[in-house]
Amino acid sequence: MATDTASAQFATFTVPIPPLQNGNLADLLARLGDVPPERIRSFPPPGCATEDDVVAIEARENRLYELVEGTLVEKAMGLPESFVAMRLGIALGSYVEAKNLGEVSGEGGMAKILPGVVRIPDLAFFSHERLAKVGFPEVAVPAVAPDLAVEILSSSNTPGEIRFKLAQYFQAGVRLVWIVDPKARKADIYRSPTSVRTIFEDGELDGEDVVPGFRVPLGKLLRRPKSDPRS
């Protein structure tokens, strides 16, 4: 079942985001979408980080941070969300490989989608046509935006954070975004930051014209393990 709604949780946003005032932490958190303060890296100081810091911290600490206007924001991801991402990655990756459509990245796939902005979708599809424009990536953080970006919501993700990501994804040229909410057992499908179609677990994710012919039941991705007494 699918519904079209302009009032979905993440459907509306305001850009540009007002500039940070006087280095105030509350202003910074609001600017980033009210992310929990524990997800903000204090060193390098907010406003001073670079994509080199993103790469170095991942190599040194095995922790993933997105870069947003010089601030490092830790990627929110738990094991249940990773289960969903992996199930979708297997289905999407197998389809893309069989149809020779492009490449699929997983939870650690960093991309510089805008100047000073490094995002790490939980899953992303890059068409051959898009990769051909920049050449096959030879660096850890290539300057390329995906055709499809997928975010699997975790408990520490906020509506403001997702609105901010949506704005940046579409500004960068992303064509389709799936926001999957395992707790609510639904997915919001975006073709622009303000145009959303919601499907529930009896519906299907559809690649539309971005990944033509790809379809997967949302309920299959959200299924609970057999060890779960609720399954």
C-alpha cells in the first residue's frame, strides 16, 4: 500500500540554513538538524575539519563521520539497521550487476557530494553514465553524487538531520532517495525534497527510471530474524 503526502515527517525544509552565530553549540546543533551532541566530533573543532580528517579517522579508529560545513558528524547506524541495509544491498547489488547498470556502495561508501560536504549513505547506486563523467574512483572520497541514496533510520537520527540530508542530496543531483524506517515499518520515497511517497511493509521499493525494473518487497527487508519471538 502506498500513500502520497506532503506532510510526511521529513517532507518540508527550509534552505539556506542560517549562519552559525558566535560559535554557539546550540546554534551548531540546530544548523545540523538537531543531531545529538554526542555525535559531534570536538577535534578537529567544528568548522575546521576536512575530508582528510574523515579518511584518517576511519583508518585510525574505524569510525565513520560525515563532513558538513567543516564539522564532523558521526554516522548513526546500529546492527538492526545494518541487517536491513545488507538485505537491500544484496538484492540491489545483484540486480545492478546482472543488468550491468553501474555500481552499488555500502555503509562505508564516502562521497563528496558538494564542496565541503561528505555524505555516507547506508546504500547508494552510481550509474555507469555518472561514473564515466568523473572516472572510476581512485580516492577514498571521490567527488561524485549517487543516482540513488538510501538511508536506514536509527534511533539517533532526527527529522531535521534528514531534511538537511535531503536538501543536500538533491542539490548535488541525486535523483532518488529512499528513507527506510525499520521501527515504523515504512519507507519514504523522494524525487525531490518536498515530493514524497510513503510505502508500508506490504508495499515495494521501486527503482523507477533510476534503476529500471528493480523492485523489492519492503516487508522482505524488514523481516525479523527467526530468533526474534515477535517473528
